[in-house]
Amino acid sequence: MNKIHIGYIAIAALFMAACGNDEIEVVKNVSISYNVNTSSTYEPFGKENFETNYLSKGNNNQVGVFTYIYDKDGERVDSSFSHTLTFEPVQQNFNVKAGMYTIVTIETIVNGNLSYKSDFWSFVNTEKLATCQVRVKSDNTWVSEAGVLGISTKKIEVYGNQALNASPSPIGSIVYLSCKNFQNSTFTHIGFATHNKPVGVKLDPAINKDDRYVLDEYNKTKTWEMRYQAKMNKDDNDIFRIYLLEQGKIYWGIAPLQETGSQQFTFQDIFPSNSPDNTNEYILKDGGTCYAGIYWTGFLCEAFMGDSQKKLDDWYKNLVPSLFKNPCISWGATVSDVKSYMTFASLSYDIAPTGYGDYYMGYHALDNIGLRVDYQYFFNSDESDLTEVFVFLDTQNTYDMIIKHLTDWGFEYVGEGIVKERKYYKYELGNTVATIIIDYPYNNSKKNAIRYLPKTAAANVRAMGADSFERIPSFWANDAIRIQQSEYSE
């Protein structure tokens, strides 16, 4: 009997000893059934548009869904890729160990002719959550609306089989760009540019939204980056659909390009060559649609960008054509530079005798209400150092019309005065002073004149007569010059 009791005691002791040890962790595998809503990315932009233009044309496009699963240490443990011809949900299945995970899903249109890869995007460094990115395939890739990206990130804890749902949300915006009145222009291509260009997006949800964009070193400075370029049909029905990856404040520019399609900037008021910080500003929102337009007045381009089709239509309706083509005001430019600029703007020119001790170059055109415009350039030497520009307009171009033109260009009012009973008005833009003189005597008639000078030199350049806003060069009275100019009248 005692032996039996001793046996029971031994068994109990062994049991208690076992209970006192650390528990043995048993990790089991679990299944995740992951259902992805493929339409949520495209609904804000109009799902029907993508069905019609990209999934129903026999071009072998499909909606691609890429999913990556990362453990609590940010290491990739599983992935899956699915594609579908419709916007029906897709199901992806995963087997992982119970625990904490982050699931990242990217949705975009893929090309069956490229083994169902994107025309625009590559998925890089996906082994770790901290380095996972979507990158544009090359720096000069123009991304159309077919490149729209949808992103979903989820943090989950799984200890048993689960069914999960995901609805990727669009990032970035689509710009609908229309081009009007280019039928009689020499331009053939259109270009859309922004200040800087993100070339990728980081997918780790721990990264601040404003810091998620990838900028290459070359475009971290304040420069213009071409985002889209295409050939125009020039029939007023041109609409280009552009995808911009970023959100937040951008500075934008639109310009027509010549037959080569080169990235040549056309007009300073639309596509300035300096920092774009003082030009057109717009706030992009993820999943937003922007409506942009460019209009050729016959002399200048006017451009607009807004958040509704109605605002764009109203802008076109209320557009007042600019009076004349803006002159070149790149101070220090050579004669060759100015010739190239004005030739690009479709202006004829002639070189007149100096007669004033400096080099003179004249251009002549009709303004937008059918009246003559004379452009006159002055240089410190025969071939270089542009120092002064005059534009002479017929007086039917009123002061108010000229002011609208200058302010549309970006000039701001700084003052006015009277010299020899003639009123003048001063405006400034960057390093340039524009002085408007009303009823200026010119070739035995009167003109409204605009004199452009570099601000830093405005106080030191030779005066118009005895005053800093009055000058009548002797050669303007020369009959030969008047005859030469009249031969170029249009």
C-alpha cells in the first residue's frame, strides 16, 4: 500500500515539475483568403473610361494585382500576382505562420504582350518593406492615365484561418489637357512640365505621406521636368490624358513644340527657363482629376489648369486673346539668340543701320487685332549683350489692353509719372522693368510704346532724350529706315 502511495506522489511531483517549466510554443500555419476589389482604384476617374479605352480594344491589357506580405521584422514572406480582364474582384491565397504581418497591394494596368508587366512601372527592392518601391521604368517615360496606381496597405494579426478584403485607393491625379486653335500655327507637339518629377513611390506605410516620393538627384533642384509630350491633331479635339504620381503643391507649365518634338521652351510667360516658383501653382489630390487647357491666340499661348471641366470651359469662353508676342528679354543675349527666339515665334525681321552707335535689330508683325507691331532690340556690340527692347503698338491697343497683357505675363505695377507732359507707367517682373508710354511720337505718327530694361541697369542706361523715360534715336527720323520698315509691313 505504501508503495502505491509513493508512486502516486512521484507522478504528481513529475506533473508539477512539468507545469513549472516554460511553455513550449507551438506555431501553426494559417491560411489567408485575400479578396481584392479591382474597381476601387478606377472609380474616382470613371471606370467606364478604362474599360473602353484600355481593356476592350484587343490590345491584351488587363488589370494587374501585385500583393506582398511582410512579417513583423519587415521581411517578405509571401507574394502573389493576379490579372483580370474585367473589374471583378480577384482572390489570392496565402499560407503563413500565425503572427503579425503587413500586406501591401499595388494595382495597375498590365500588358499581356510584356508577360503581364506594366508599360510604365517596375516593382523594386520588394524583399524588405522598408525598401519596397514602385519606380518609373525610365526617366523619360511619359505616363498616361493607363499608368494609374492603386495602393492598399494593411497591418494584420492572424492566429487562425482568415478571409480578408482589400480595396486599393488611387494615388496621384489625372490631368486632361486640351489644345485649342492650333490649326494655323506651325506647332506640332504639346508638352506638359512640372517643377521636379517623382520617379517612384515608397510603399512602407510607416513613411510619412509627404516623404513617400522618390526623386532622383538630377531633379531635386528647381528645374522644369517634362512629364508628357505628344503630337497634336490640331483639330480642337485634342485631349491628352496625363498621370501625375504626386500629391500636394506643384508648379506647372504647358508649351507647344516644333516638329522635332524637342523639349524646347517656347514662351517665357508659359514655360520660363528660370525657377518655376513664380509661375502657375496647383494643389494635386490623390484620386483627383485636373482639367488643363492651352490656347494659341495667334501670337501667344494662354494656359489654364483647374479642378472641373466647367471651370476650363468658362476659361475658354472668357479668354481675351493677348495683343502681341512677348519679346525676348534675356538680358545679355546675343543677336543669334534673339533671332532664334523671334524666328521660333514666327516673326519676320530685318537688320537696320546702326545710326545710334549700337547694334539694332527690328521685327515687324500684325497684332491680334490686325494692327502693326514693331519690335526693336539694342545691343552693346554688333553680336552680343542685349541691353534694351522696345515694342511699338498702334494706339487702338489701349492702355488697359496693354496692362492686361503685361499682368497676364506676370508683371506687377510699381509706379507711374509724367515726363514732358507724357504719362508713363512702370511694371516689373524679375530683373526686368517695363515702362509703358502712351501716345509716343514714332515715324510721324503716335504709338503706345513699351520699353523693357534690366532692372539692375535701368538707372544707368542712356536716356530717352533728356529724361530716363524719353529717347528719340536720330535714325528713327531717317527716311531710308522708314522705307525699309514699311517694306516689312504685313
